Amino acid sequence: MVKRETLVKIRSATLFLSILSLIVAAVFLMQFMISSLEKKEEIQTPVEVLHKVLFLYSYTPLYYTYDAQISGLKKSLYPKGIEYDIIFLNSNEYDDADYSLLARYVKQRLASKKYEAVLLGDDKALNFAMKYHDELFQNTPMVFFGIGDYNLAVNAAKNPFMTGFYGTDYLDETVNIATKLFPQKKTLVVLRDESTSGKNDVRMFWELKKKYKDYTFIDLDASLLTQTELIYLLESLPSDSMLFYMSCYSDKKGNTYSILSRTSTVVRAADVPVFRNYIGGENMGILGGIHMDMEAQCVMAGNVLAKILNGEKISSFPLVEKTPSRTAFDYSLMKKYGLDFSLLPDDVVLYNKPANFIDQYGKILPSVLMLVITMSLVIIYSKLGKKIAENFIKELQKSKDDLIEREEELRYHAEYDEVLDIYNRRTITDWLRDTMTDKDVYSVMIIDIDDFKMLNDNYGHSLADSILQYLVAMIRGIGEENNWKIARFGGDEFLIVIPNMQITMDCETVKSLFEIIRSPIPLGDETLAVTASIGASCSDGITSPEQHIMNAEGAMYEAKNRGKNGIVIYDDDMKKKALEEIAIKEKLLRAFDNDGFFMLYQPQIDSKTKQVSGYEALVRMKEPGIYPGQFIPVAERSGWIWRIGRITTELVIKQLASWRDAGQELHPVSVNFSGNQLNDHGYVDFVEDLLKKYDIPPHYLEIEITEGLFLEKSALADDIFKRFKNLGIRLLMDDFGTGYSSLAYLTYIPVDVIKLDKSLVDTYLVDGRDSFIKNIIHLMHDLDKEMIIEGVEEEWQFERLRDFGADTIQGYYFSKPIPANEAIDFKVK
Ligand code: C2E
Ligand code: CA
Ligand code: CA
């Protein structure tokens, strides 16, 4: 697709060009109009009449010379301010010899008018003027033209008041061309009458006999023939003849014919080429000829007259014997006879030419052409406009499509989890809120893969993702037909909405769900088994969808608390718990703001010496009736555990300082460090600062870290452990035995002391099983780890553990956690 910018450029160029061509068209059109106007101007009367002259013409306006003469006179006279009146002498009606009647008529006409000069247009007029010059036109200059009688012209020119132009016949030239055009035709026929010019014609014709000796000459005198006889003779002309149609306007009966009438008779009757050496009869069937250019002669005559009127002497204008000729031939007849056009002179006028386009429209053509170009350009312009519009729409459409595509992509990003190709948390929340009402029957489930963090760390993210994808596919497999909605609710958490069903702990749906979750996941050659903790909340007609999600989440945590790999359905008990949690949160927040915590110290007793070897610091809230087992998990879930971590650490260091300041012998005090505190990046610096501030040697502070955190092997954990070690703080592994049973990791984690969890003591420190505890103690010693045994409540337990080689005992048997002042003075009884 052509760029829109390009199209716009082309379109602008088109507009520019169309305007340009329109201007050119307008210029051409104006030129055309001016030239037409100029033509019209030729026949207008003079703007200002300076002179008035008289034109004497023997015939009528129908006579063949009239138009050409008038045209020539107008051209030459009008521009010079000379106006003429015409007197048609109608000389045919008068006797040649006696012009007296005519003279009387002219005299009458002249009585009221005065003319400065007289123009004479033919032989008869010249004769008349010569005869009556003194009587009618005394001292009036006269200019004649179109005179056929040479002697008459010569005589007239002798009159001091007269000058003029002899009307050259061009018969010789016409015959010359004719014989060349038709070399085969050897008969030359002249057609003329008995008029002055007709007699002159035949005289000239016979003179040519000398030149064309082997030609037959025939003279047809129309004055001796009736019209019918003439036609008969013309029809019977020999086929090798050429007719020279000359002055021939009268017949035997004395009728006078107009040039049009006579010409049409002649050309119709004669079946031979008709030539004519006089003006007139063109386009009627005459082949052609050379004749005097009557108009040109009259222009010359007019110019001479004007000069005379301007004061030039008549004597300075002698008789002009030769004036320009005009060769004119009928194009169609030339063609018809198959004649060679090259025999005609270059300046030939070809008439009756089938008008070709240029001839007909040549002058208007440029403007028409330009208009056509303009129109085309305008059409292109508008088409381009359409095209641009179309392109623009296409582009719009395209960008719209792009946008839609992008939008879909964005919507997908916003709504879907890319890795699993299922709804994300927000979408499912919105969907539930928008779709489900309190009255609908459905269940919401949140599935959390147990210990997924470990899977992630052990197998890498992409494999962990594959595991999730596999699980989603499996869950879809059972959920699809029941219209389950599956969404990723968190990292390793799914939310499932099961419509039209209130699940129970042991219903088929839950069973099959656990079945597919627990069934081994193929990982290449190996398989992997995972478990999940599921929390669920079922519709009850009053609870909102959002609340169901929160309930299911709570139930899921409860399932984790209850040992994972199981399902908890939210119930009234949990509801109570949830309400309690809210209350605890409020208490925690109050405690943070109001110094609401204090520490108890549980003494740790050296089993050999029964002396206090250290303390575990355990936090308490000042508000009565709320215990660490309650508020610590809430603080963990609320993300507030780091605050407790800092508070306890500061309280402990202050306590150490205060004991020291009180002169007491110090023992190491361990503080608990929760896994969620790893995010408190400033904690190590905080500890270091406090130790410096209170000037407490770092080895008096110990950090208890749960087994699980060591197992995570996260870079963050490793870093913190390293920093504690660098500070000189010992690390204790809390709750050993509750997590993962692999002992291999103990060989490389930076832990100094292992605290055996109470649950192991309770389970194994019984008859027949206690060697397990003994072996662990020995193993730890082999690994250079100290052992603290927690939860020792009975004397026999102590004694047996002591016998097994346990280093330190911490338990109710010796002391519960006690206030600082008691703890520092504590002595085993
Ligand atoms: P833990 O870290 O395992 O702490 C030992 C718990 O066992 C303490 O409970 C202690 O009082 C109890 N205990 C000690 N000897 C015996 C015994 O012989 N029999 C019985 N039944 N219990 C015994 P406590 O103080 O209620 O703390 C419970 C848990 O709360 C702690 O377990 C610890 O995980 C958390 N906790 C307590 N204080 C803090 C603290 O300052 N920071 C953090 N992060 N957690 C704390
Ligand atoms: Ca502890
Ligand atoms: Ca513990």
C-alpha cells in the first residue's frame, strides 16, 4: 500500500497541475476568443469617419467579385477612417453606349452627398466614370481595380485623376497546371460569353494556341446558346477535354445568371475537369485554378486611395499590372481524379477537404485539450482524495486492528496468567463478584501446593512452572465439564470455583481432586509427588463472593496449620477464629504503638553441671490472655513479624546490658528469628548497632532459626547467616526434627547448635525407641554441633538425655520462661 503521505503529495501536485492546465486552457480560450473577435472587428465600420468615398460597382452583391472586393476594401479603408457608399450601377440594364440615364441616376444620388474620392470595381464602372468624370466627379481622385480590359486600364491611368489595378487573368498559369495534371487530355475548351471580359477571355485563350500547338482548342460562347443548348454541348464534350470556365453569365435569350447558378449548371453538365482562372465558384465542383487575389488587390487599391486622401499625388501611383494570385483546388476532386498534389504550388489553397479534426477544431483544440487535461487531473485529484480517504480509513482500520490486538494482548495480560493460561487473581475475583450472588449455590476452593518453594529451589522455576501447568491440565480435565473456573491465585495457589455444588470433606469431587494432585507427576524419567493444602468455602445464602474467597484462604491456612496435605472447609469454628485473628491484629497494632511487649527468659541448663548455660528469650504481650502461639502466627501472616523481631532483639540486648550493668554474670541469650524476617534487610545492621550501642559482645546474642529456613537454601538466607557469623553471633537450629529428615544438610549449614524439638522428645524418648535420640546426639557431636533438648518436663527424661550425652536441657522440668530478674538469679534446685 502506498503511503498516505506520498498520496497526499501526489494529490497536491495534481491539484497544482490541474490549476496550471486550467490557467493554460483559459489563456488558449482567451486567445481563441480574441482571434474570433479580431475577425469580427474586420467587418466593423470605422471608429471615426475622416473621409467619405464612393464605390461604383456595375453589378449586384450577387456578382462573383463582390465579396472579395468588399472584404479587401474594408480591410484597407476602415482602419484609416475612410467610409464608402456603394452605388450599384446595374449596368446590364443600360445600354453599353448610352449611360445617360445612369448618369442622371448617379447625379441624383450625389446631389445630397459629397465624396472625396471614387472607387471603381469593374470595367463598366471604369468606362462610366471616364465618360462622366468631368460632369459628375470633377477633380475627384479615382482608383480602379478588377479591370479585365488591359487597354481600358492603360487609357484610364492616363487621366491625371485616375490610377488603379489591372485585373490579371492568370489563364496561362491555369492552363499550365491543367495540362500537367492531365497530360493525356489534349482538348482545351473555353466557356465564356459576349461580355467585355468574356471577349477578352477568348482572345487570351486563342493566344495560348501558340504555346499548346498540339492541343485542340474549342470555344464555347454561352451568349450564343440557350441554357439547354449549353448543357447539351457541355455534356457532349470529348473525354480528353478540359473545360476552362471563364466569364460566362449570360445566354442567348439575354438572361443573366449568377455565378452560383451558372457554376452549378456547368459543373453538372460537364463530365470533364473544370478549371477556372477567376474567383468564384469554389466548392461547387470546379477542380481549381489560379486567379487574381481580388481581395488582396482591393487592399492595395484601398491603401493607394488612403494615401491619395492624405495628400499624396495620384501621379505617384502608376497603373499596377500585376497583383498577387491565389491558387485554389478542390481537394476531393483532386483525389477523385487521382491527381498528383505535388504538381500544385506550395501555397495552394485546398478547399472541400474533408475537414479533419485539427482543421475543424484546431483553434479551440488547445483549450479543449487543456480543459480535458484539467478535468482528468481533477478526476485524478478526486480519485486520489478517495484513495487517500480509503488509505486513511485502511490505516485507521489497521491501527484500530492493532489497537484491538494490543488491547486483547493487554487484556490477556491483565486477566490471564501467562504461564498457566488461566484467569489471574483479579479476574477471578471480579468474575465471582460480577457473576455470583449471595443466593447462588457454589463452592470456592483455594489450593496451595505444599512446600512449593522447595520445589522451586530444587527443580528450578521452569520445571516448577511445568509442574503447575501439569496440575492445571489435570484439574481442567475433571473440572471442564462441570464448568469449573480455575485461576491462579498466587505463586503456587489456585482458586477454583465449582458451580452448583456445596462440597464436603469427603465428597467425590474433593476425593478426585486430591487423587489427581497426589498422583505422580512425570518428570522425564522420574516422577514427582506433590501434596496440596486446600481451603474451601461454600455458599450459604448470605455470604458475598469476596468473603468466600477470604474464607477459603483462611481455610487453606488452617489446612496448612493442621499439617498440610488436606482440606479444610470454612465453618463456624473458623469464622470464630477469623474473628479472633482480627482481634489479635488489633491488639498487635496497639502493642506496637504502646511498648506492649516484654520478654521472658527460659533458662537452659548444662546437663553435667546443672548450671544455667544460657536463656531462650520468648516474647509476651503485656495485654493479658494472649499468648505467643496466638499472636506470633498472626504477626507472621500480617507481615509484622519483623517488628516483633526488632522489638525482642532490642529488649534482649538492653536486658543483657542491664544485667551487666547490675554486675550480673552474663550467659548467652537466644532470640527467635522467623523466616519472614529475611525480608528485614536492615536487621543484621540493626543488631550490630545495638550490640555496639549497649556494648554487648556478640557471642552473648544467639539467633534461633527454624529448620525450614535452613532448608530453603535461599541466597538471602545464606547471606544473613554469613553476616551473623561474621558478627560473631552463633546460630541455633530451632525445632530440629519437625521438618525434613535428611541430615546431610547439617554438614554444610553454618549452624552451631541444634535444638531438638519437643515432639521428638515426646515421640522417641520412650522405652525401646530412645536409641534414635541417642544416635542423633552422637551424630551431632560427630558433626561438631552442640545439642539443646527442648520440652523436657520429667526428671527421667533429663536423666536419660544426660546419659545419652545431651549438652543442654531446656524445659519445664527446670523452668518455664520467667521474667528477666528471676531468670538471672535462677538456680537449679
Ligand atoms: P519455640 O521457639 O519452639 O519456643 C519454645 C516454646 O516451647 C516456648 O513456648 C516455650 O515456653 C515452650 N516450652 C519450653 N519448654 C517446654 C516444656 O517443657 N513443655 C512445654 N509444653 N512447652 C515448653 P512459647 O513461649 O509459648 O512460644 C511458642 C512459640 O512462639 C515459640 O516456639 C516460637 O516459635 C514463638 N515465639 C515465642 N517467642 C518468640 C519470639 O520472641 N520471636 C519469635 N519469632 N517467635 C517467638
Ligand atoms: Ca525457639
Ligand atoms: Ca523450639
